[in-house]
Amino acid sequence: MAKQLIEVPIPSMGATVNEITLIDLFCEAGSAVAKGEKLAELESDKSIFDFESPCEGVIRGICCCAGDILKVGVPFFRIETEDQSMSHLAVDLGTDSGALNTATTPATESKQKLVAPLAEIATAESTISETPAPSDKMGAIRWTPRARKIALERGLNPDTICDIVGTGPGGRVTGDDLTRYKGSSLENAVASSDAGVDSLTSQTVCVAGIGYAVPKNARSNEEILREFPGKTAEEIEKVTGIQQRYIISEGESATSLATEATNKALEMAGMSVDDIDAVIVATLLPDQPVPGAASALAKELGIGQALAFDLNAACSGWLYALEVGRAFIIGGTAKNALVVTAEILSRITNSKDHETAFLFGDGAGAAVLTPQKGGHRFYRHELSGDSRYTEAICRRGGGAMNPIPQPGDSLDSFYIQLDGGVVFKRAVLAFSDIIESAMKRHGLSEEDVSWIVPHQANARILKAVSKRVGISYEKFIVTVGKYGNTSAASVSMALGWAAEEGIFEEGDKIIFCSVGAGFTYAGGLMVW
């Protein structure tokens, strides 16, 4: 039976769905596949599904990479098959038998350097996972798009490099080849960046102590599922990665959790409250609006004389607060800063809203920053945002315009509301941009990064980010399964948990990254 090359498009998951996120691929070019075999895992509007081969055949092209944001209807796979029922997807081979080894470029939001995280992407790029047509320049070194992009970002000119060995299809240089490359061009590029790295090093402060705290009581998925008889705990865990979360009970508050976390951080630092002259608290829901949570915490701790204020950057809040504390110490405003976050999201989570009921938990984290030399070094972080997405995550009630619900009013506006599809897509892009920006700023390769400590938004988001940036998911500190999404507290709690477990080793390079309502973005380097 005659063979044909078919081009399988990205499937549509509904009239309102225009894009999907490719979470993972389970095949490669050249693989023989059976009809119904799982080829990929996709995310669409906060639900995940498997993509199965529509026929028996051989994969001849994969027109995207794991982590890409893909337009519905664009090319996904090219499959060589004898199944004539697929003829409506056939590609015209013309007279060139080599056309079985060509591919089209999909309309994806692939990895690309942005001026700031999530700046509008004007020109889409893609990586083709198969052997392209031979280069017109016989004997010239050929590069995959990803390798060329990485080289340019590191200050290298691919056209002038002649001592690199390519191990990719047709002898092409891949991103992995560039990572292993130790040629003179790379050494010169690294040397030229030393001055910039030195200037960043001079602006570091010491993270002398770290601590975190959670409430006494955990709430399982099964407990929340009483409101959703059509769902299962397995489904919730598959979609979010969350198995449980901790919820405050009688006698607990944001201040009490913040106090517990602070005491652990001070103990690790070998310091007392008398050494602290600045208290910064990141939270989106303090125990009371006035006075601020920082003042309440200072009083609870017995800190009589210190600057104290709150900061609200939603899920990016703790990293914003750490950067403010670092700047205060470098600038002489403070000597020893206590940077704390405490979030009680259970009080503003609608237990009947399937979008949010399973996501949020309560918790707190703290760090003590000092000007001393040595120790764990916190580098200047990059802070930014994108106000175009202020509606994606919001809580409209409770502010000056709508301070208390009126009789007969719906309480929906007093709960956290989110657009899951928008948040998922933008978070994948933003996390990736933040991580890559931090790596470039400090001259780090994927192998140089020891750990990623991200905002614990959703395990699937983090898996997609891992694929997108080329850093193993095993390097991601993931605590969302047991703590849920604790907003600004999540990075501090993940860091505190990993430190308590002894996961970090001296010299480990840790990258923080966070995306919060607003949108707010934050990320940067810490060296353990």
C-alpha cells in the first residue's frame, strides 16, 4: 500500500479555546507509533488531556517543543503512514522524495528573549525536531534554532565558531553541544562578562536565617470534594498537583504564623529581636487593615524601634520584599532587616468555586537579611509586571470602593477569582522568561543552576516551565502538593522546607521566580 505523509494539526478543544500548552512529548522523530498511542500531554483551559496518534506510522516531524504555547490548527506532527483514511491530512510531496524529512513552522509562542518578562511577542520562533533540508553552504557548521539563539544570548557569533562539534541531526550543533563547548569564543565571552558579575556581587546581602510555619490542621482534597460530587481527588491532583493544604483554626492568625516563622529564622541566624531595625511584611490579607501587619508583628515580637511597613505584590510579594530589604541594607537605610510573609487565603477562598476551591492554603515564611560577608548571598533581583492582566486574578470586594457587602449582594467579589486559562499560559511564559533572564544576567548555563525555587502555583505550570527552559524538573523545589498555593508565602515556605531538609549544599546556585496577580513578576539568584 502506498505511503503518504500526513500533517496532524493541534486539536481544537472547544469554540472558545484558541491556544493550548504542550506539557510534554512522549515520542521523537523517527519513532514508529501505533494508532491510539499517547504522543503528548496538552493543557487547555485548566484541563489536561492526552494526544494520541490518529494512525499507525512513523513520526517524521515534530513541529514544536515541550513548554510551547500552540495555536489551535497549526501543524503538530508529521507522520508517514499507509492508512488511507488519513488522506485528508496528506501533504503534497511533489517530486522530491526527501520531502518526507521536511517540516513546517508552527505558530507558537516559543522561547525568545524579551526586553521584560512577557513583553508582547512580535515574531514567533520554533524548534523543529527532525532533520531539515541540507544547508546550501557545504562544509559550514549548521545550528539548530535553539542553539543559535543561546549562542547569541551569550554574546557568541555562531558564524565565527569553527571548533565546535555538532551531535544533532545531520551534524547540527544543538543547545546541549553549546553547553559542553569550551572553545576560545566562549571563554572570551565569559571573561567579558566578569565585570558585570562583579558589580552584582558587590550588591549582595547575607540571608542569615530562614524559617517557615504552617497551621496545625491540614485539609485534604476529599474534604473539599464534598461540594463537588462529580469530581475525584485523583482528578484534582492531576490538574493541580495539590494533595492537601493547611488551614488556620481557632487561635491562629497571620501574625501568629509570622511570629513562628520569624523565631525560626532568628534562631538560625543566631540573632535576637534587638538586632532588627527593619520589618517588612508581604501579604495580601493582613489580620486587620490598620495598623499594618508589620507593626502588629513588631509588637508581638517585642521590637520597639524599627521601621515597619506592609507590601502587597500578591504571589511575588516575598521576593519584592526581599529586594526592598536588600536595597535598604545596601543603601544604609537599615542594618538588619526582617522580611516576612504571611497569607491566610482560606478566608477569601470560595469553597463552592471549582476554579479556586482546591488551590489555596495558609502559611508564613521569614528571612533575616544582614550586611555581613559570607553566608548565603542574596543578589539583586529583577522586578517587573504587566498591568494588562489585572483582571486575570482579582478580589474586588473589601477595598475602599466596596468595603463590606450590602444586604442581598453576592459575596463573589469578596473571594479570590481567577481566569485559569489566562493564568496558566501567562505564568508558563513569565516563569520561563524570569529564569532565563536571571541565568543570562549571571552568566549561568542550565547545568550551573543547582535549584529553582518557584512560586508554588500549580505543578503542571512548573513542569511546562522545566521543559521550556531546559532545566530538569528534579531541580525544582516543589511543595505545592502538601501546602497548596500560599501566594506570597509559597517561595519562602519552599525555601524554608528545603533548608530544613538539608537539601542545599554550600555554593549551590538557586534561582527564585514568581508571578503574582497584577501581574507582578520577580526573580533572581541566591548562592547558598
